[in-house]
Amino acid sequence: MPSKTSASDLGNEPPAPQDSPRDTDINITSWSAVAQWQKLGDQISILKDLSLDLHHEVRSDKAFFKISALVVLKAHPGRSKRVYLFVHPECIQSLTLEDNPETRYELGPGTIRLRFGLSSPMTLLGPKLNLTPQSKASGDILDALRVLAGQLSFAVYTNLSAKLLPGQLPSLCEAVSQHRLGSIADHANPAKLYGGKGGQVVNVEGLTEELAEVAPIGDGQAESDSPGPSRKRQRDASGRPRPLEVPEIPRELIEDILDNRLAALKRDMMEGLKRDMTKQLEGLKCGVVWLVDDHLDKLRKDTRKSTSAMVEKEVCELKEQLEEELLRDIEDKVEQVEARLYNYVDSLGLGMDPEP
């Protein structure tokens, strides 16, 4: 029986942590994984050769999950293209971690199982191309991804013992299950996919064939090695192929998907607008500070020039006033001396007449 995890090691001995594992971010990309989900009638479907992306920003309370697989498309022959399942933490009802589960998947010692319980389905995204598969194998994978995209309960097997510290995954599972985490905008943005060319949402109604029955996993039974749904047509009693039954997608499911995508788009737009406004306000602040400093500098220069001119004018006027007063004083003194001189001459009887 698988044991529930605590703070025990998930396999190999990790390097000694410098911070508490609960405070350490997780950034894992393109890590080998296997997905398993249960069909109606206790049947098990399995999809191997998957890649798991797992991100957790502890301090900002943000996270994001991606599951992806490689397929070859007729529109892009010869080269594989990755198709993604986006798992928003806001849509996860519960996330349970189990150590050392009983499994025959060749993922090495330290394999774990992450059980996802969702409140709304995942989003399937592919390149902006015609998604007609190049081969039957790619068609099987695409059909399996479409079916998995509609599941509200599934498990992912992987081995992260060499990538994580012992307490990181339990901390993430706890935060997700308590609905404390939002989506990381950069990872949740479809425009970031395919080298910035962006991805398109794949319609899950594109599933055109029924899943073949897979033997349930029980005591003494091994999991099915089928990579996904069988493309074999079932036949009626006469031996003729039965008509294909295309499952109808509930309107509520479509509305939930659209509501989730709209909410994510609004969050991205608001965060982008907030970043742009912050940058603009910082630029405006720098511009205002520069204008104020420049104006004050000019005002100081003008004030110094104006003060200098006023002082110079005052000095000139004072100088002229002093010169005029000095001349008047000199003239008065001269007149007094002349008058005294004439009086003295008169007293001597010389009879000098002053010049006219």
C-alpha cells in the first residue's frame, strides 16, 4: 500500500538546504511523467512519455502546472510539436502526494504519485496549425490528451527525488489544497508558447472515437501499457462497424472553461496594466523631478542676475547722490572762503571788488 508523505525524503539524498524547504521555490520543466485516470466502469487509462512542468513561487503564493506530450502533425511533418495541458491552481480542489506507490512504471527509485482533484477541467493547447496527426501513434496521443483534458480526477507518476528538497512537495500540496495559490502569469500565458508564436485552445469535442476498454488494475493485475485510447471501431452483431458516437460536451463544462480562461485573461491584463502604469508613473516622476530641478536652477540663476543688477543700480544711484552732495559742500565752502577773503581785504582798505 502507498504511504502518505510527510517531511520524509522522496528518494535520493538531496543537497543540504540553505533555507527551509517550505521557503524554497520550485522550478521543474520537462520532467518525465506518466498520467493515469479512471474511466467509467472502474477502467484505467494510461498515457506515458509525458513531460511535467511544476512551478511554485513561495513568497508570492503563485504556482502553475503543465503536462505535455510530443506529436507529429501533417502540417509540420518530420518534426515533433508539443501539446500542452494547463492546470491552473485555482481549478485544483485537492492535490495529494503519495510516496513509493505500487507501480511498474520505470521511473526509478523514489517515484511518487500526485493525485489531482479538479473543480473544472484542464485546458488543452496546441500550436497554431492544423492538428491532423501524421501517424496513428500521434493520433492516439492526441485523442488521449483530449480525454484527459476532460477529467476532474487523475494521477501523475514521476520521480523528483533528485530535483527537490524533502519538504517542498508537501508544502506545495498543502498550499494548493487550501486554495492559497494563484497562477503564475508568465507560465499561464498561451502567448509565451512555441517561441513566442503563441498557442491555440484545442477543442475537446475533437475526440471522434471511443476509448477501448482497458483491464482494471487490481490484485495480481498490471496496469495497461496502452499509450491512450484505441482507435479500433467496435462492430455490431452483423459484423458491421458501429456508428461513431461523439460525446456531447455539457454546456456547464464549456462555460466553466470559458469563465476560467476569461478570469486568467483578466488577471494577465490587470497585471500587465499595473506593470505598464508603474513604469509610466516612474518615468513621469523622473520627468517631473528633472523639470522641477531645471526650473529651480534657472530661477536661482535669474535671481542672482536680477539681484546683481539691482545692487549695481543702487550703487550707481548712491554714487551719483554722494557726488552731488560733495560738490554742493565744496561750492559752499568756496563761497564761505571768498566771503571771508573779501571781508578781510575790505578791512585793510584795499577796496577789492569781487568779480562779477
